[in-house]
Amino acid sequence: MPSPVARPVRFLRRALGPLADPAILDFWTREFGSTASRTRVLARVVARREESARAITLELQPNRRFTGFTPGQHDTRVVEVDGRISLSVQKVEGGVVSGHLYSRIGVGDVVELGAAFGQMTLPTVLPERLLFLAAGSGITPLMSLTRELDRRGMPVPTTLIYWARHRSDLCFLPELRALAAREPDFVLRIALTGDAATATDELRGRPGAGLFTDTVPDLARRAVFACGPAGFVEQVGCLVKPVARSFTSEAFTPPRFAAAESAQEVTVMLARSNRVLRVPTGQPLLVALEAQGLRPRSGCRMGICNTCACPKRDGLTRDLKNGGDSAGPDANLRICINGAQSDLTLDL
Ligand code: FES
């Protein structure tokens, strides 16, 4: 049945479409609760359910602009089922976006989806065996991969080890346990660091060499995907990388950049807004610009989603994640992980 707002929204778009800025039209149609848009991926919340004490899943009906994504990609943390998508949100202490989605968004609301991003996608040719390591919100892309494998009939033996402090923090537990019960090639291990392990699929403790020897003695035959806080990803990487066939990881907390030992000030010219600023070297440009009251577009703040990318016309910048310098123009400078090394001009 057409939505009661469909007719006024259609009228508004038809009458004003040739004249108005698409962004303004989008604003007003969204105010009417419609997901129609010429340019943006909007979705209506059609269901909301609790996943754990601190996490919810919103089921969304996207508009025609949604072109899909590859299972495992996230930030938008979406999972597609029968043309609908679900967005799982874990409330992060002090997190503005997660707090808003968790507390304020309900059935009937319209949300905007960003482009899906992330490296946690299954390779075209599947490896012989898989091991998924998740901690906290890191379960979301791995859940997406697990569902995709289930959809394909679990083509390779897969073990998921999922860490949480308390049992009440775990998401998707009934679904994961049901899958493990019906699918012999899917093994689930719940690793608790606060509560005692009581069920047969539970164990207690942080990642350690002994845990991997006991739980996945065939680690050398497995491709490993890990997702969680940066410290977790680093720790499991050190433990499994020397043994496993491959290691793919994604941390969902932004990297901490060490302060430059001898920071100097350089001049950044923002060509489009016609502003000139002084910023310190060795600091992400995004942080430096925000410190001066600017609000450049940003998303992940860790160099993954490309939301912050803007063209650099000239100047020397340094990738603060890998230390690599880049001189001269760059069509796609990610300002969340690059700092100025000399005077430079950005198309901002
Ligand atoms: S904000 Fe995601 S790459 Fe910069």
C-alpha cells in the first residue's frame, strides 16, 4: 500500500524538481518521512529489536539509490536479507552516532546510509578453512560473513571465536548457536573475560597461544579474519600471523598517532573556502582543521571509508599510519590519516 505521504511528496518533487537544489528537495521530502531522493541513499526503519544489553538491530527498507554491498563491509554495519537491510548498532560510551541510533531511532524514522566500506570480505576463491576472531562490535562484519557462508551452505569449515566481557554483551547469540547446532562445519566458541564459562561452547580468558592450540589445532590451514578494538586486533595478529595461512583484520577504534617529536607549524590554504590556517606537522589534518572550528566530512577516522578524502593541489603530506611521504598533487588525500609536512593547498 502506498505510504500516506507518497502523494504530497510526489507533488512536491514534481512541482519543484526542475527548480530546486536536489539537497533542499531531499531535506523536505525527508521531513515528510519519505525515502525518495535523487542523490542520497535513504532508508525507513521498519523494525527494531534488542540484540544484547547494549546493542540493537534496525531493519531498514532502503530507497532505489541503494546499490547493495559486499557481505562483511560495514560502518554502516548493514546486512541484507530479502531486499531489506539490517543495521546493528552497539552503544559506545560517549559515542554520539551510536548513542543517537540506540536511543532515539525507532520504527518509521528515516535514516541516511553512507557508502559501505571495509576490507572484511570473502575472497572470490575460498580458502581451505576459515577462522573468525571477533571482539565487541567486531562481531558485525564477521556475522555478515557467517551469514553469507550459511547462505552458500557452509562451503568450508569455519570456526568463530567471539570475545566479550559478559554474556549479556554478546550479540546474535541465539542465531549463532542455532547455526552451530544445525551445521557441523560451523564451530562457535564464546570466550568470556568477565563471567565464568558454564555452557559447553564457552571458554574463559583473553586471546593466548594456548587457547588457539586447544581450539583450532589446525590453525596453519586456516585463513583468519579478525575484527575488534585496535588492541585486540594487534594482540591476535601477533599470536596467529606466524602460523595461519593468512590474516585479514580491521580495527574499529581509530589509531592513536604519536605526537611528532619536533612539530612545526605550516600554512594550509583551503582553496574552495578561501581560508588560510596554520597547523602543526605530524597531526592528522582532520584533527588540525577541527581544532580550528572547521567540520570537514569524516566517517571512520582511520583511513578506511574515504569519506574525508579531498584533493590536494600541492605540498608535502605524510601518511601517519605507515610513515610514507607524498609530494605534489593527490586527487584523494584522506585527511584523517595524513598530516602536513610543508605548506600545502587543499580543495576544501
Ligand atoms: S574518515 Fe574514513 S577515510 Fe578518513
